[in-house]
Amino acid sequence: QVHLVESGGGWAQPGGSLTLSCVASGFNFSRYSMNWFRQATGKEREFVASIASSEYTFGNNTRYGDSVKGRFTITRDNAKNTVFLQMNCLKHEDTAKYYCNRNVFWGQGTQVTVSS
């Protein structure tokens, strides 16, 4: 059974940083691409970042939504079945619930609030 558990959310000031983690279980983690999405109150769920499986060897293995390019970094640690989202230069508009995703499977989300 696939489980995705996010952590690391919280409060940050504009310009600050947070790192989210998603621990996966129930499948061969290294073989799957992993994604982060977010959903702000009253808005649709938005793609944030993805990282390809470890089997992907054709150039850049990460993608980002336009609103986070240059500020967020997605990485993975296959030994720990974990995908990370390093968020720098946070803005008020980054306030949302952040979800880890693999195909049709979603975690419960972790709230990020950016305010002064």
C-alpha cells in the first residue's frame, strides 16, 4: 500500500526558507518520479516541482512550475525513500498546503504560511 507522508511545513517570513520532506513507502521508490503540488485556499491545485526516477539519465531530471523557478529545489534520497523540497526566498503567495504526489497517490499535505 502506497503511503506518502509530508512534514516540514510551518511559518516563515517573506524571504525566508523552509524545507519540506515526503517519506514514501509501499513501492520501489527509486523507480518512480515524484512530484510536489500545492493548493492555496480558494485556488486550484498547482504543480510545483517534479524529479524523475533514478533510472532517468537523459539530462536534467527536474522540472519546476514557473512561479517557483529559481527559488525552490527538489531533490531525492533513494536510500531514505524521501523527496525534499527546499524553498528559498519565500513570498506571501507561496502560502498553501503542499502535497507530495506519485501518479494517483497523494499525501495528506503540510501547511506552509508565509507572513510578516
